[in-house]
Amino acid sequence: MELRTLGSTGLSVSRIGLGMAALGRPGYINLGHRQDLGDDSGEEAMEARAREILDTAWRSEIRYFDVARSYGLGEQFLGNWLTDRGISRENVTVGSKWGYRYTANWKVDAEVHEVKEHTLPMLKKQWSESVSLLDGYISLYQIHSATMESGVLENKEILGHLAGLRDKGIRIGLSLTGTGQGEVLRKAMGIILDGSHLFECVQATWNLLERSAGPALAAAHAAGVGIIIKEALANGRLTDRNDDPDFAPKLTLLREESERLTVSVDALVIAATLAEPFADTVLSGATSTNQLLSNLIGSRIALDADARSRLLEIVESPNEYWAKRRTLPWN
């Protein structure tokens, strides 16, 4: 697995990282998540599954792991695994996020699974909680789904507190969502505290369907911002699991190209994402070892000109993409 430096942060990341969103809680919006978990989604079974996938990831030379306070017990599972395996802090990069509370109480049919709160008390509380679970391992701390509407990028107390963490050696970033990703990123890049840019990294949605953040990500990357790509598989919509009749022509195209290159659809899609010059690391959201190993093949594929040209045909408008994402059920 190729390693590269995450922008100007000085942090080393593998080209494919492992996201814990679907591993730390029984409910998530990835297609087929319920089937992946099987009959037992209790805490003990979920941690055992997470450990198995983390072991596979480590053997496959994945060295970036992504968690958040709202990922159920994701931080706890990761922290326990890192400690039990005796993994050196110098040999791994861990990023976590604050700003959402997990509220489902381990129920997949919960009315609300997470609640957003971008306030200073929430930042202080969640930082303390994350440190207690991942003590010494967190090297990147991100605002979870920063938006213009939340006002978090204008809150001087929050920005000042994040700058204090930066001064202690924690790299500061933000994750993005929705149709305004580019606008939020450009605003974040303009925030300078004590003579230095506060945000050194961004985690954004970019995939073959939703490419609108591409120009902003390219500009940020050129300026030295580290780029983490999430939802490369569009929560499973860019895989064989998507049985939406409206998506059938796009899936046919993906299957034709994957068969021509003799790889799986998911590996093809991840390869196309990694081919973007701004992508430092692309997250896998795998919930099984087979999924993860299939995703990893994407790091070894070089797409030819024909594949790149054909894959341009499946793009959706940002409004269409995010509208469909909002309809995905939790499990």
C-alpha cells in the first residue's frame, strides 16, 4: 500500500483508509448494512467484527483510520484494538471528529440516530471523550459536517479552542456534506489564526456521481490542504447492491467496464476516485473482510483512457445526488 503525506500536515496516510461509521453502530445508511451484520448486532458481536476488519486492514498496510463521536462505539472499538495490538502511535494516523451526538441507543429503528450541535461546550465535551478512548492516538481532529448554516466557521470561541489544540500538535480539519461543500471549504481556507491557517485538512464527499466539490478540492490540494475522500461508493449506490431501476443504465456501464478490466465494480469505482490528483486518501466503509479486500484492489488499478471517458457518463447533479442520499434508510 502506497503511503503519502496528508497535505502540509506532516501526517502519513495510506492511499486507502478505513472509516468506522458502519462498524461502530448497528444502524447505518449503506445499502445492505443489515444483511452484512447478520442476526447478531449486539455490542460484543459488533466489536468482534470490527476487530476482524481492523486486523485485515492492518495486514493490508492500511495506516489511516477515521472515527467520530457519533459513530456509536467506533472510537472505543478502535482504541481497544490499537492498545491490544500494541500498535505504535508513530506507525498509525487516526482522525476523529466532533459535532454530532449518537442518539440511537443501539437501536436500528430509532427515530433519530444522531444530532448535530456545533457549540463550544459540545467541542470540549467530545474532545475529552475522544481523548479518553483514543488517548495519544488522535493526530487529526475535524469539525463533523461543517456547513454555512451552523455558523461554526464564524464562532470565534470554537475557532480559538481548535487553535489551542493545534498549538499542542493536533492537526485541525473539517468534514463537508451537501451541495455547498466547495463554498464551505473556500471559507475555511481563509481562516487564519496567529498567522497560520487553522484548517490543514478536509474530508469531503467526491465520487463518480457527485463531483461538484472537485474544483474546490483541487485548489485546496494545490494550497497544501490534505484531502480525505469519503463516500467514494456513494453509500453502496455505486456497487452491485444498487437495485434502483432508475440506476440500471449506470450500473450496466459500471459492470461493462469492470468486466473489461476484470475487477469488481467497487474496485473500479475506488480506482477512479484515487486517480483524482487531489485525493490523498480514500476511505473504505467496508463491513466485512471480503468487502475490504475487494475495495483494496482499487489501489492497484490504473484506469485507461476509455474507462475514464465512459465513467464520465454516470454523473448526477448535486441536487439529485443529495436528495437521493437523504432518502436512504438507516439499515
